[in-house]
Amino acid sequence: MTSVLLIESEIIFGSFLEDALKKCGFDADMALNGTKGWERLLSKKYDIVIMEVFP
């Protein structure tokens, strides 16, 4: 399974994207800022990192 880290400061939008990625079969995690994202990157290997999506 492809693992995705989503770094998004807008919690509602980020949660929506995280749920959508999971429904599409991705192992998705979300971090609310770069510091938390970096912590997650150090604790788990991700295949893809998506940072600050601008709708």
C-alpha cells in the first residue's frame, strides 16, 4: 500500500483530503504544520508527501 503524508494547516480541508486518500486505498496520515510533518517523517517511511494544498 502506498503511504502518503499530507501536511495541511487547514484542519477541515486536510481531514477531507486524508479521508479521500484513504477511501482510494492509500495509507494516509495528516500533520497540521511542518514541525509535526517532520516528526512524522522521522517516525515512518512515506512514499509521497503533499504539502499545503491550495484549492
